[in-house]
Amino acid sequence: MAEPQFQQDAPGRPRPLPIAEHGLIGDLRSVALVGSDGTIDWYCCRAFDQPSVFAAILDPERGGAFELAAAAPARTKQFYFPDTNVLITRFFTEEGVGEIQDFMPVTGDTAEAGRHRLIRRVLCVRGTVPFRARVAPRFDYGAAPHALTMLGECALFECRDMALALTATVPLEGDGRDAFADFKLTEGETAVFALDQVGDGVRPRGCPHMEAEHQFAATVAYWRRWLSQSRYRGRWREMVHRSALTLKLLTYAPTGAIVAAPTTSLPEQLGGERNWDYRYVWVRDAAFCVYALLRLGFSGEAEAFMRFVTTHISPGDGRASGPLQIMYGIDGRTDLPERELRHLSGHQGSAPVRVGNAAADQLQLDIYGALIDSIYLYDKWAEPISSGQWDDVCHLVDWVCDHWDQPDEGVWETRGGRRNFLYSRLMCWVAIERAIRLANRRGLPADLLRWRQCRDTVYRRIMDRGWSPRRGAFVQHEDSDVLDASVLMMPLAKFIAPTDPKWLSTLDALTEELVSDSLVYRYDPQASPDGVRGDEGTFSICSFWYVEALVRAGRLEEGRLAFEKMLTYANHLGLYAEEIGRTGEQQGNFPQAFTHLSLISAAFNLDRALG
């Protein structure tokens, strides 16, 4: 059977929406992207890294989608129910106003924890509005065929290893593959669609109006109860809290894992090949998330991630890449083979679509500093680490002392060969320095003499070979003149005073070469080839690092203006992808943990400086 043409079957949606035209819902196990037109075009059932059920954002013809919208010309607006991750999409037609309330139930009820459900409540709030739904799952990234069986008010979609049941309070029709509904609501009327994973003892069940209302209220209560823990009372409360809620959606509750982003292969450049799978736990990204959440007062997520580290990351197993792998599966697995899905065209034709990530086998020395810094902060701000955790830290620091001076692939995961990256040296210094602080504060046993000697040696190496007299700046890697925005972390990590003359000269050089209207490029791929073709946008975490660097250097007004400008690049819901394109568009996987955690840090430190 030939694949259906979504573009022809869904008038009014001729091509995938841009990345930024989406909101995010989730249940701390997986997420769905909901377009501003009401279409769910990304959803992986059960878990973040499971094969997709809806992936029209990667291929509108073969990816699958859950389309639900007004069946009349309409303007749309989208917003979050206040202080929650419940998404509202409104349709303004000539005859009335309707809305869709999208959410995945999260109630804290252990009896419901194993159930994966997506609820779409449709309401007419004024006048009369006709609606149309089309539910077209495409299992296993669109590669697995399925059958549709209509069972009264239930549409059962079955493929070889998964079954989904769609129930609705309006009549459903099917064509053997997709399910449809056409209905009209008048003011005050409601319709409910519920999509459930079934099988393994879970049977299809309906979602009547009262149950949907109860789950809506319980989910709203859950998110508001969680957010109430926040200690942030600063100037940018709405953006900071939206970032916190987004980071919470990127946590995997069963293990405490935190994914870098919930999507794969959204391009860093339209038409380019910089398309990667981010649905895994990067040690660096997750550790930085712990810092951001601890800053706001959320210690539960930090505690859960520490359990993940203790359970799944075992130092001293003799791997060539070191005792830590740079990334893990959300269940702690280490094997993440990368492959291309050649049957998918990619977002707006940006192929290839990749699943898995070959960078998992890279050596990236900076992760040791990120992890040990997060452990240090957890011990300081949350609760003391255990003796077993301290033993693990000692193993890691001893390994860093033995291996800090070898070349690696670096923080940006270049595929152009290993180099002696300054950022890797910097974070090795952080790993040793934070461990020394922790040992001194707690009186813990450690080889402090060796650690101090190694820390000082790393410091001298950076100052001697990471500094370019010709550029008057710290540079990307040893014995080069290439600038790199990762050095913005030097004062943030307390390696160098933010007003040190060498640092101020570096900040000026970065501003001149890598900054464009407050937006910061990571580096120049032409000056420093990274093994991947194509260009990329500005890197949003670097832009927020730049804000912090300006503030700490005493350039408060510049820092505040740069921060306010960055806020204008968020999408209509306050969400960010990994990068910003030349004309302000979001690029890369979406939403990106790196960007949101750095927004929180920049806002916190800017608030503190402003008083």
C-alpha cells in the first residue's frame, strides 16, 4: 500500500510547521510536540527514546500525525495554562471560538504510573465551531505497517510490537489505517479524545467527560505543586519558571535521567546534515541541569539524577574513553548505535534523519568537571553525599589526574579529530578543584597533595598554552589562534577573575568576532573545521554565557540588554531550540535543555547583580 500524502489529505497544512511553531506536553516519561495549528507531529510512546508514533515534523508524508483543528478558516493562538505544562490551542473562526486542551496526565498516582495516555479536550467557548480530526499513527519511525480495527467507540491501531487505542466522545470512522472524526460543538459543549497504549494487561478504556475533567484538574495541580517549590522571585519570573517547567518535562521519572532534548534530527541548518539524536542523557547537560534546578530550590530532581549516576555510572571499568561515557540511554545503557532512516525526508527536507548517536564513544574530558561540580553543589545545597559516592568521586579525580593532558573531541563533539581543547583542560581543573573543596569542607579522605599539584599544573598549562599573544585572547585549543565561545566558562567556573586583564581582552575579542547582536556563535567552522559539512546558527547557551560574562565583568547594562534581546528570540511559549538562525528562526532539537538551564543561570546572576 502506498504511503498517504499528508499534504494532500490535510488542506491548510501544506508543509511542516517551523520548529518554533510548537508547544511541548509530557508525563515525565515521554513528550509530544503540538503545532500551533493543533497537530501533534512528534510523539514517542512509552519513553523519550522509543521509536516514534507521530513524526510528521520529520516527514509530513511518512511520519504520521494526530491532526485536530477547526474545520473552518481560523486564526490560532497558543499558550500554557498558567504555571503548568498543559497546553491550550485556540481557534478563532467567523462563527465562534474553540480550543484544544492538550496534556499527558501526571498526577503522582502510582497506580497510573505505568499507563501512557495522551488526552485532547476540545471545547467551544463562544458561538459554534466545527472540528475535524485525523489520527494517522506511523509506528517505528514510519517503517512498521499497522492495522486499524474499529471497536464501537474505540479505534485500535496495532503493529507488530505495539498497540494504541483511540477513544472519543464523538463518533469515529476508519479506513483500515487512519481514524477520522467530523463534529460540531456549540458554546459550552466538549469533546474528548484519549490515546492510550494498550496490551500487556492494559485494556482499552474510554475517557468520559468527567474522567477527563478529573485528570485535567489533577495534572494542573501536580504542575503547580511542583512549581511552588521555586525560590526565584526575580524580574524574569515567567521566563525562568517556563524554563524550569521545560527542564522538568525532560526528566525521565523511572530512573532520574535528564535528556538533552526530546527530539531527533531537527536540523541546525535547513538543508544541512547537522542533524543529531538528542534523546539521551549527556553527563554534561544533565549535570548543568542539576545546577540550574538547585539554584531555584528543586532538590528532588538533583537527588534523582544522583541516584542515576550512582546506579548506572561506574568508574574504573577500563573503557578506552575513560570511566565515564559522555552519554547514556535513559535506562543507563551504554550502547547507542547510530543509524540513518533513509525513508524519512527530514524536517523541511533536511536529511539525514538519525537515531542513536555515534558520539557516545568519544572522549570528552570536560564531562568530569561538569559532573563533579554538580556533585559538589548537591552536597553543598541539598544533602551530603554518601561514602560510596565519595569513593566514586575519588576514582574519577584520580583518573583525571592521570589523563587530563590527552587530546579529545571536546565539548562540541567535533568529528574532525582530537585536539588539546582549552575547555577540556578548564573542566579537568574544575573536577580537581571542586573535589578538593569538597574534601576540605567535609574532612573527607583524599590524596590532596597529588590533587593540588595536578590542579596547579593544569592551571599553568592553560595560562601558558591556551593564551594567544597575537590574538590577545584565550583560544579554542593549544597553539592556535582560533576563538571559541566555550572559553566564556572561564570566569563562570571561577578559574579566572572576571575582571582579569587577560580575560577582559578575551571578552573583547569574542565580542568582535563571534557575537552578532547579542547572539554568539560557538566558533568559525571555516577557521576550525569540525568534520561536518554546512554552517550553523548562533548557539543559545553561549549567548546566555555571554550575558553572565558581561555581568561579572562589571558591564551590567550591556549584559542586561543582551539578556533582554535573547528573550525576544524565544518562541510564542517561551521555548528555545539549540540555535538561532540568521533571521531569528529556531534551529536544532527542540526544546533544548542546554538553552533553558543557561537562561535560568543568567537570570539568577543578573538579578543578583542588579540588586
